[in-house]
Amino acid sequence: MKSTHRDILAILDQCDRGKILFPVDFRGLGSVTAIKMSLSRMAANDNLIRLAQGIYMKPQRSRKNVDLAFLESIAQAIAKKDCVRIKATGNLAAYKLGLTAKMPSDLTYVTDGEPRDVQIEGHRIIFRSTTPKKLQMKGTVSSLLIQLMEELGKGAIDADMMNKMIGLLNKEDQNKLMHDMALASAWVYGVWYKSTKASLKIEDDKINN
């Protein structure tokens, strides 16, 4: 146990402050039980901050606030550890796209891994399983918007919100947009296609007049 504790401390000394850590990061330094006991001791002694069960952080000189960037860094660290892909959805996607001004208290992602629900200082990081197709989209904007539109459903999006979404879609790189639209549900593709045709007709009318 003493050797495990000493070896973990040696690794921590080499880690950057604020680094997110998991018990699996210390495999090979002792038994699973010894590693967990050592991490618990370090958390009790303030050598580590325990963010949630099985999730730790090396303390920073100035404590990082629980803001969106901090929570997203934890989500990305979990995804990296589990070797899965994640993509924002729901209120998180709407916030990142500028469709709502309020930062969500819960961060929801779709993933090709197992579902997870992690509590972090009054916030939740939620992973919901989805099909691999949903994670093959390439556009920074279109991948978020298509996922959000499909989650909300056509009936839950009013005309004003739909126009904002279509406007954002049309700012996406066209090659990435066409790639992503090929993966979208039929109704999302149909809405975008009709809006594009209407826009082209307006431009033709301007030229012809």
C-alpha cells in the first residue's frame, strides 16, 4: 500500500494542475483496492479534489469555477477514458449555438458508449446512447443543429426558432452541410431543402427584375 501511494504521488507531481484523473490512470501501481484507497486518502489530505465517484482533479492554485468550460473538460476527459465519442444535444446544444442565453445546469451529450449520469457540484453530465450515424456528422454547426432539431421534433419548434435554425444551417460549410444532411432524418432534410429552394427563388426574382 505504501509503495502504491508513493508511486501515485510521483505521477501526480508530473501532472498539470487541473488535470482530470481516474483510478484507471494508475493501473499497474497496485491492486484496484489499493489504488482507490490511496486516491481517497489523497482527497482527504487535499492532494486531490474528488469531483465525483471515481473522478478526481489535481488542485489548482486558484480554484476553477464550475463554468461551462470546466464541465465540458470533465465530459471530454470521461469520453477519452472510455474511448467513446460524444456530441452536445438538448439545452447544451442550443446554448452553444446561441439559441438560448441561459447556460444549462445539466450538460447532455449523445454517445456511442454506455449511458452515464455524473453529478458534479450541483450539475449533471449526462451521456445518452445513440446510433453511430448521429456521431458521423462533420459540421461544427450543422451537427449540433440537426441533433437538436431531431431531439425537439418538428412540432416543438415555432416559426421564429425554425428560421433561426435554418439561418445557422446555411452558414455552415456547404460540403460539410451536404454530408450531414445526408445523415439527417427526412423531415429535417425536407425543411432545409424547402428553405433553400425558397431562398434561391427570391434571388432569381431579384435578378430577373
